[in-house]
Amino acid sequence: MDVFGIEVLKGLGRFFAHPLTYIIPITMFILGYVRVKRERAAFHTRVYQAVFDVTAPLLPGLLTGIALSIVIFATGLTVPFAFLVLVGSIMFLFILLGRIRWLSPSYTIGLAIILALFLPGMESGYGWVDSLLSELGQADYRPALVLLTVLMLAEGLLIWRNGKNHTSPIVVKSSRGKWIGAHRLQRIWFIPAFIFVPGGTLEALNWWPVLSIGDEGLSLSLVPFAIGVKYSIFSTLPSAAMKLAGQRVMVLAIITGISTAAAFYAPAMVLYTAIFAVAAREILTLWIKGKERSHTPFFRLRQHGICILGVLPESPAEKMGMKPGEVIMKVNGQPVNNESEFYDSLQKNSAYCKVEVCDVQGEIRHTQSAVYDNEHHELGVLLVKEQDFPEIMTKEA
């Protein structure tokens, strides 16, 4: 037990010495800064502060890391140090390129397995690199497939359960040249997880079903993983879109898991499973993107009423229970069909506001609230505006 405790402390030390431990949160903050800049360009206000992109995904990421660590402890899953270096290098490269969606484990772990199977035949001329390549060439990557499957399941669950929260409203120009609203999920979940690495003082247990390290001992490392996603949602509400997207990723994870099980009987399946994970994830992303763009935009200008694209936190609109996707029909008794009529009706009573709202089920409700405490002299709703936007708003639909 003393040996295990020492290894835990060493694992924590390795975590704080890992560059990605600092690069990932910094990248999360940069995403928040870019989001705030985009929201201010479109709406002259931001929904959340930039640091929110670091703090909001923090708890789900930590809980996922704890669950992943439990799975690793239960199975005795172990991967070589060289493989973790390769995975970390791929993550860093994708972050450097700004390809947040490529931080899906399908790409990071899947590509690492593919490269690990082919790189050992190369020589770099650098001793430490060749040593890592040699270690890669001697490894068994079936446990890495288990890690891939578990992380894909975690990705699907995070998208399904957490992706719908705090999406960012955006305004883009459609293929017909009209401005439409949408919601964007661009997020990184920071997932620290303990993992066993061959070479150390810990002894393997006979009941571990996945462990395959021969007579070597084990060391324990707390490794910073990252799962990144990027979706632009045009045709429906974020909650419905993220539920479907998460479920589809989980289906891919289950198929990958079945193929992983087959790889324990047919080692050649390791390569095919990794290729499938990468290719299937890319096909799914492109299919979802094409499907979103082919449907009628949900957040658009309407003949009757104005559609709510977003609601500012702690605003009168939030206190009145307004939600994205609902349609404001009347303000202070006056019908509103565009932004100008909305603000004119709002000014009829500068201290109090009565609103008639049509919800997503088509039912009408009436709500009211004081508005004197809103510094923008608005309800706190974000609308699609029929006007030109700065160049930061791009043609995406």
C-alpha cells in the first residue's frame, strides 16, 4: 500500500510537469475570448465572460476523468510511455493548428495507434526519438483500443448531457444571402485520468483482464487528456441536436468496442479498428454538417413575431422564463414583427414590460417583469437583425 501511495504522488508530479496540463486550459480561455469577440461583434454584448469556457466544462471533465481512472484501475489497462508521448504530441499539434474538433479521441487516440504501428520502421538520428520509436514497436496496442473505446463513450456522453448547455448564439449569412441565427458548441473538456505505464515498482494483479506487460512492474501517471467538439446548429434547438449527436458518437463507440473485442482474438484487427474510428468519426461529422445546412433554419426572421436567438443570463428575459427558439408576438400589447417594432413597443413602458410569447410547442403564454435594472434598456434577448454585420461574421450556411 505504501508503494501504491508513492506511485500516486509520483503520478501527480508527472501531471504538473506535463505541458498539456497548462496548454489545454489556456486554449480553453482563448476559445472563450474568441467567443466573446464574436458575440460583441454581432450583438454588442457578450453572453458569458471568456473564463466561463474554462470553468463551465471543468466539473464534467473532472468527473469523466474520475470515471476513466476507475475503469483503468478495474481493468489494469496499461499503455507504453512512448504511446502517451505520441498522443500528447498529436493533441498539441491539433491545438496549435486550431482544429478543436480534431481533439475527439477518435482522431487523437485512433491516429496515435495507426502511427505507432508504422513509425517504428523509421530512424530519426536522434537517440531519444529512436528510443521512443523502439518502444512503440514492441508494444501491444489492444489495451490502447480499450482506451479509445472508453474515451469515445465519454465523448458521446459529454456531448449528449453537457453539450446542450451554454451554447453560443451566432449570426451567419445563408446561401441565399440572408442573415440567420444559429448556435455554436465549441468546447474543450479537460480530462485528467490516471493510467498505468510499464516500468515501475507496482506489481500486476492476476485478475486484471486487460493488462499485458509480461514480468515488468508498473508506474502510475496522471495524464491530461482533452476532448474537443465543434458544432454549428442551424435547423433545431441545441438540446435536440446535441442529444442526437452524442447518441451517434456513442453508437460509433459501441461498434469500436465490438471491433476491439475481436482484436483480442485477431491482432490484425487493431489497425482496422483504429482506421474505422478515425474514418467513421469524420464521416459522421461531415454528415451532421451537411444535414444541418440542408434543412430550413430554425432561427430566422418571421412574418409574425420575432424569434429569440439567445437570452442573457440574469436578465429580465431570463427571469421571465424566455428561452431560445420561442417567438415574441407582442410587447406591451403591441404586435412586433421586427427589431424596430420590438424596441418601439418596449419603450412604451420604460420600467415595466408585458410580453406575449409563443413557445416551441406553439402555445401562447403571457409574462411580465420590471426592466429598469437592465443597463442596455432591453429585455436581455438576442435577435437576428436584418442588417450588415462586421467581417467577423462569416458565410457559413
